[in-house]
Amino acid sequence: MLHILLLILKIIGIIIAVVLGILVLLVCIVLFVPVRYRADASCEGNPDTIRAAGKVTWLLHLIRADVSYSEKKLNWRIRIAWKVLKNEQEDSVTIEEEVEEDEEELAKELAEKIEKEMETDQKSLEEKKEEPAEEKRLEKDDGCNKSIPQKAEEKSGLSERIERKGRTSDPKKKTLIQRLRDKIKGIFRKIKCTIQKICDKMKLLSEKKNKITEALTDEVHRKAFRKVKKEAFKLLRRWKPKRVHADIHYGFEDPCMTGQALAALSVIYPFIGDHLHVQPDFEQKILEGSAEVSGGIRLISAVCLLWNLLWCKEVRKTYHDIRNFEL
């Protein structure tokens, strides 16, 4: 009996170990297998000749996404194991045909409904014409009876208006000087209220400014900001593309726009200056060249960033203060 129990426990332990091993393997695959990407673009001097293609793959192309743009048409394709999702010209044509058929069916149904409603309306009009004359007489009698209380109500309304006019005419009329005094007093009151509101807002702003400066100059918060900045730059270095190459010759009709685009490119130039060659043209409108980017992203880098920030006391204290911060 004891041997049977030990055998059962052994089998259960093997099953648990296999399940845990599978879970650990899946976690390692998600964390360490990189998501690879690649993008290419080219142009031959005219925006209409722009061509671009990109793809993203993961786990030996088990999951793959492709996007391409050429001749002003965008195509995409996603494959997850054996399932494929894509848009093609043939599919788009069939979809348009189906939509047209559905629209024709809806139009026919609407026409039938309108015809039925017209028939019902005609029948109702004919029935109304054949109403007996007695009902019309009864309606006339009701109208005469209703006119009597309406006249009484009008008389009572006139009397009320006359009484109101008498009441308004009773109080003494204010002189011109008194009216001017009241207006001047009202203006001074408004000025006083506005000055008081401005002073209150200035006080609140100064208090908020002091709170914000205290929070920013706190040594604990400054250490936390430095830690976050350091870890963020580490993550960017790990996730940066492995291959970057671009050779661009561009120009706009307005030289000002050409200079603005060059200023925007100068922001990323310190990071990829060795791989980027830009030639601006301030005299003509042109766009030609090619660009290529490829690399990979591992999720373990983001997990390491969160782990390092989680075990930093300054970061935890700053996060708690930010959540409870009130102006």
C-alpha cells in the first residue's frame, strides 16, 4: 500500500515539474526572444514614386506582420501560426461588389415600404372624407362653449395688468443724482471685488509655486529623477536599431520649410549621425534617396528597468509623494 502511495506522489510530482518547466520555458521565450523589425524606403525624386516596406517577426517567424506602400496603395499581411489576415486588391473588389448588392437590396426594400405607406395614407384620407356631418356640428358647438371661458380669462388678465401698473406707479421716482450715486457705488464695488479676486489668485499661485519648488528641490526626489533618467537611457541603448542607413536629398518650394525640416532632423542627428547623410536643397522641390532600419527588441530589458526602479527607495518614496501630492 505504501509503495502505491509513493508511486502516485511520484507521478503527481513529475506532472507538476513538467507543468512548471513549460511555464518557465514560455516565460523565458517571451522575455528573451527578440521582436525583430526591418523597414526600407526609397524615392526617385517625386513624392508619387515613394516606396516603403516593413516587417516585424517573432519566434522564428511564427508571428509575422508585413506592410508595404507603393503606387499610392497600402497593403498589409499578418500571420499568426497558420492563420493569415491580409488585404489584397481581389478581396477589396469582392467586398465592393457585396456592398453594392446590399445597397440594391436595401433600395428595393425601401421602395416597397414607401409604396405600402402611400396606400395606407390614401385609405385613411378617404375614410376621413366620409365622416358624418354630426361630428363637425359637435365640434362647432364645443368651440363656441370654449370661447366663453377664454373671454373671462382675458378680462381677468387685463385687470391684473392694470393693478400691476398702479403698483409700479405708486413708489417715488428716483432723481438723477441718486441714480448716478448708485451707479458709481456699483462700479467701485465691482473694482474692489476684482482686485480682491486677483490678490487671492496671486496668493494661491505663490503657494503652489512654493510647493512645486520644494518637491523638485528635495534631495530624495532629485535622486529618484536621476535614477529614472539613467535607467531610461540604458533601455534606449539596448533597444536602439542595429543597422541604420539613410541618404536623403530633399527640398521644398519654400526655403523656410526646408530649414525647419533640417532643424527637426538635427534632433536625432547626434544619435545616428554616422549613418545619416542629408543634403537639403533650398532652390527646388525634390525628394530622392533611400533609408533602411533594422533591429530587435527584447522584453527582458523593460523588466530589468522596472526591477531596478522597484528596489530603489528614492523612486518608491517619490512615487508615493506624487500620488498624494495636492496643490
